[in-house]
Amino acid sequence: MRNSVETTLAFLDSKWKLPIICNLLLGPKRFGELQRSVGAISKKVLSENLRSMEGDGLLTRRAYTEIPPRVEYRLTEVGYSFIPVIDSLCKWKESGKIVQ
């Protein structure tokens, strides 16, 4: 059985997942919005990460039957449960105990 640290790290097995979560904390976003706000990430890598995160239950993907097609991604309860983890990481960094 995995311990809690291994389980948490398994959810964040890509350098892009935390920035994606942080961007979705502000509300639902479309693919293009996420790509612009996350940074230098390719469409392929963003798509792979979103698919993985959807499979892990961190976010949902909602496709609207419109023309042009529209897809939005939003955090689930599991995704929002990462807020304390993110806050702790930020406080740890700000404490000066980590060297850049």
C-alpha cells in the first residue's frame, strides 16, 4: 500500500499538473486559455496532462455541442482538495528554507 506522500506525488507526476491546477482554481478554462496561462507547454503535452488528470479525478472535461465546438475543464472536489497542499508548498518556499 502506498503511503500518503507517494499517493500525492503520483497525482503530480508531471511538472505541468500543479500549474494546471493553479490556473483552474480561478474557474473553468478552455484548452487555449489553459495553454496560454500555463506557459511554454505544447498542445500535445497539455492534452496528455489533462487526460491523465481527468482519469485521476482531478478535473472534468465538458464538451458543448456548439459550432464552433467548445470544451471546458474545471476542477473536481479532489482537485480543489489540493489547495492546502499548494498553500503549504508556497509557505515552505516563502520561509526561506528552499534555495532557488
